[in-house]
Amino acid sequence: MTSASINQWLGAEIYFKCEHLQKVGAFKARGAANAVLQLPAGTEMVATHSSGNHGAALAWAAAERGIRCTVVMPDNAPEAKKAAVAAYGADIIYCAPTLAAREGALAELVAKTGAHVVPPFDDAHIIAGQGTVAQEIVGQCRERGFCPDLVVAPVGGGGLLAGIALAISAMAPDIKVLGAEPAGADDAQRSLRSGVRVTEQVPETIADGLRTTLGVRNFAVIREHVNDIVTVSEAGIRLALALLWHRTKQLVEPSAAVGLASVIEHGARFRNKRVVVVLSGGNMDLAAVAGLLTDPENDQL
């Protein structure tokens, strides 16, 4: 998908990879489906921790194979994501909104039930599944007779960015891969620039799907194959959300808007380039939509 008005305003040729229209409303369906397909025969139960989208994706993929699913979720997860996980048939265990609490609750569950853990991002099968996003990007662009200069994807735990980077490096190594994250959750940028994975942070951002820190496997891939990671402001995320709604009538969640926000706030590095921006998901509380899209600063749209 592309928008002539957005392209003109930003001075770049932007193509949106619309993962918010994917099954369960997010790219997470890819990794979860791949991981579930690799499970040993006879697996009866899977479990994970998730802020929402991976939990819904795993619940859906597990249900397709008749496997029970339990998801550990932070108690401050968006109501829409809680409802989605439940709607796909998973049991939910709520915990404090920290990675340590999520991992602790999951470990306790596994000790009691023997469930097979499907991690949300730090897993080879998950990374490979997310990489199919890039396979499609390269194939679809080639069908249209061009090659993008850059692909920009959000980064939280790093499964999506790592998968995209691996696939791009194998299929079209001339394409640059950039990650984008909120300035209030900038562990990935700090990790890449220091060469040491940052694990301690207190994220402050409306992009709830990007509040997790980088996984170990993901960081190793990102260090080798990602060109750079940029950060964006909360105002930039809100502006990108509003721009997508006003100009394309696409409603995405804040985490999905960071890629476009990076083009807005770091315009010089994208100007006159062909850029694929991954819109990673579209699951958000409808009650929050009006407040996010009616910021007075967005009247210019």
C-alpha cells in the first residue's frame, strides 16, 4: 500500500507492508504458526508470556492443531488484546507488568503443567516465521519492477527485526534494514551502539508492544545484519498514527506507527528513497482511539 499525499509530504516513496491486516491483526501470526508446526507430535499444551499479540497468535495457532494454550499477560495490557487472547480460546494468567514477573509466572506454570513454552521472540522458529515478512516484501517489490532502498521495522524483543534482517541479507543484501523504537524504550539502539545487550530499563511509551528488551538470539542477529536503529518521540508516534488514519484510513496500534514516525522525524536519511515501512499490528482499544487521533498538534493533517 502507498499514499501519494504521504509521499509528497515526506519527500520519499513509501510502501506500507500491512501486517495489521494479518491473521490475529499482527505479524505475530507468522512466527507462532511456524513454531506450532514444529512441535512434537502429541504436544497437549503450550504456554507463553505476551503483552497481547503473540499470545493471541499462539492461541490461534494452537487451536488450529487442537492444542491447549495458556498465556501469561501483564495486568496493564490493553483490553482489546486481553479480549483477543481469550477469544482464541487461551487461558490467561495475569501478572505485574515487568519482564521478570512475566517470566516468573510462566516458569511456575510450566513447572506445574509441563506445558511446552513457545517464546514471544527469542526463538529460532519464531524468528524464521517473522522473516517471511521480508520474503514477501522482496518478492512483491520485484513483481512491481523495483528494489527498495530501505526496510524499516519496529523493534521490541527483536523477533520481527531479526527475521527481516536475516531474510534480506540472504535475498537482497543491498537493501538496508533499520529498526525503529520509542525514545522511552531505547534499549535496542543502546545495545546496538554499545555492542552489549541492555537488559535494564523502565520503558515509558504508548507503544505497549515495544516495552520488552531484546532477546539474546535476536540481538546477535541484529548486531550482524541491521544497519541502524533510530528512536522516535511519543509525539511522533501520535502524528504517524493520525497521518495513517487521515491519509490512508488505516487504523494501527502505536507500536506499528514507529516506522512511519522514524521517516517523519529523521527525514533527511529517507528523502528521495524507496522505503518499505512495516505496519506491525492493529490491535488497540477503541476507547483510546479518539484521544490518539485528535491531538491538536495534528490539525495540519
